[in-house]
Amino acid sequence: MSITYKKAGVNIDAGNELVKRIKKKLPKIGGFGGLFPVDGTKYNLVSSTDGVGTKLKIAFLVNKHDTVGIDLVAMNVNDLICVGAKPLFFLDYFACGKLNVGQAENVIKGIAKGCEISGSQLIGGETAEMPGFYKDGEYDLAGFSVGIIEKGKEITGKNIKAGDVIIGLPSSGPHSNGYSLIRKVFSDAELKKYSKALLAPTKIYVKEVLAALKKFNFKKQNITGIAHITGGSFYDKIERILPQNARVVIEKNSWKVPEIFKLVRQKGNVPEKDIYRTLNMGIGMVLIVRPDVALAVKKFFKDAKAIGYIKKGERGVEII
């Protein structure tokens, strides 16, 4: 039997449809970060909100809570840098049925670590204790991040054109997406067996991406698009930043897929399109760059790979 993300309980198409309906009333939403112009200044504030998802179920299973806070920060700040914004501050929301102080302390230590890595300030948050709402020992996390960017310097994808090269930055594992599929594929015993790989915290790309923007976009926009490979993965997340008549070609053999992704696909008999629409397959972020600087950008990042290109055609993504 073939397992898909939809069979595991997550319908990406339904989520996309909701965004389309909301955009009819709020046309400015839908990007990786929401922009808010600060009147009387040359800056935009950029905001993002996200959670950790059912990766938390693995943390509960093995009673390890010191890294999911890093995931929480990463899922937010990695979105901010897709528009070129520097993260400023972060707030968290921790909800549980009955507060376990030691457990919550470990979670918050991870949040503080993620803020340190990303150069953000943890300025506050909310702890909500709701008896009967969560199972004993379980909790949920959400986070809110705000960054800043100079007006006119936003990375929107509008300048992407045929011939641009796609540079992939390696992930540290599944990051914080696709865990409903992973948990459907693996038994609890297997989840414990592979917990080290499954709980590896989401890589935070802030400092290296901002440094690249400073180096390569100083005089002109050589990095034309940035996409954080999360829910919807290669298909939905890269298409989000494409202008009309620009089509992405991803060459799947251009990087080595880490073993954990191969195990999920093999054991779940997951169709190729579904696996590349659910998991990051070892690529956590992509940069779309002008061809004349592609080699230099690739060398700028540790272990980066050229994984595809832009061609003229119907707006969308194909994987070959």
C-alpha cells in the first residue's frame, strides 16, 4: 500500500485553497513574511508566525525537549530571510494541560538558543495552562518573529528570469515538516530508533543568507529569489516566489538525499511527487541567482549544490 501525506491526514491542497480565499480579501498575504511599512522611515517591518507541528510527538515519545525550541525559532526566522529581512525579536506561545516546569524550561532553553543562533532577541511570550485540552505530558508551541528590511531591497522573486540558477542549501534533516507522514510510516519502535535523525533541530540559515545578500546584492540583485523548503516543499514553496512565465526545473540527482528520507519513502512506498511535496529531501532552503554569480554563491555556502535552473514556460515546478 502506498502512503501519501493526504492519507496521513494532511491535505496541502485544502490549505492552499484557504490561502487563495483569504487573499481575495487580503491580497498582500501569502508570502514568506508579511511587510509593514514604518511611516517616516526607509524601513519595512517583516513578520512571520509558525509552530513545530507533530514533530513534537517524537519529543514526547522519547522525552527529549531541549531542541524543539530551536525548531520553533527556525521555522519563523527562516521565512523572514526569504524576503531579505534581518530578524529583530521573537515571542513564543507555550500551551499545555498541566505545566511541567522542568519540561517547559528545557523547551524555552531551546527557544533561547534558536534566538542566539539567529541574532534575535527573545522579548516575551505566553504560557497557557488548559486542563483537559492536552494529554498529560504534552504541549503545543507557536512563535512570532519580527524583522526589518530597507524599503526597495526586498527579495520578492519578481526579477527571476530564465537562465537563473537554483542553489540548494543542505538541511539538517526533515526540519519541522512532514511528520504526520513520517509518523504514519514508522511504528513507535522505529520512531524511537530513528529519533536522533528525526529530532535534529531545523537549521537556522539567517546569518549565512544575510551575509550572502550583503556580498552579492550590494550593487544589483544577483540573488533574485529565496524559498524556505517547508510545507508543500519543492512544488509549493518555490512556486510561491515565481513570476509569470518562469518555470523551475529541479534536478533530483544533483544532491545526495540523506538516508532518513530514503527510509520514509521505501517503507511507506510514497510516490515520488508526494515525497518531494512533503519532505525537504535534504535541501532546506533554495536561492535563485544570476548565472554569472552562481558558482561564487555556491562556494560561499558550505556544502551548497546547484540543483536546477529557471526556464521559460508555464509558472510552476518540475522535478526531473
